[in-house]
Amino acid sequence: MYRLPSIESEGVIGMLGPNGMGKSTALSVLAGTRQPNLGDWEIDSAAWDDIIQSVPSGLVREHMVRVSAGESSVSMKP
């Protein structure tokens, strides 16, 4: 998967997004239980606004606003 941080032993990565975005499919591809096929996704679109609106207010939403603005790309909570 493009530009994801590497996962270290005993590390945790989270994926957020609305229903139908492909989170489970991405995990299936990473687990090797599903073969990737052609598809598309958008990085510079209004989709960020839709995703952010689907997340309740709080730290996660604030982080997503920073990511969409290009102010942050990785989040780590020890």
C-alpha cells in the first residue's frame, strides 16, 4: 500500500473511514486472502470532507483535519 508507515513487531495501525470505503478489503489484501485487482481512489478530492464529517468531534477528527490540510501524515499514540 502506497506511502503507509512500516509496521513494527507488536505495532498497531488503524484505518478510519466510512462504510464502503474498502477498509476490510485492504486488510484482506494485506492478509493475502484476496488478490488485488484494478480499482481507483481519490486523494485530492472532497472525499476528505465526507470522511471528516463522519467522525465524531475529538482528537481523531482534529488529527484528520490536520492530515487533510497536509500538516501531518503519521500519528502515534504510545
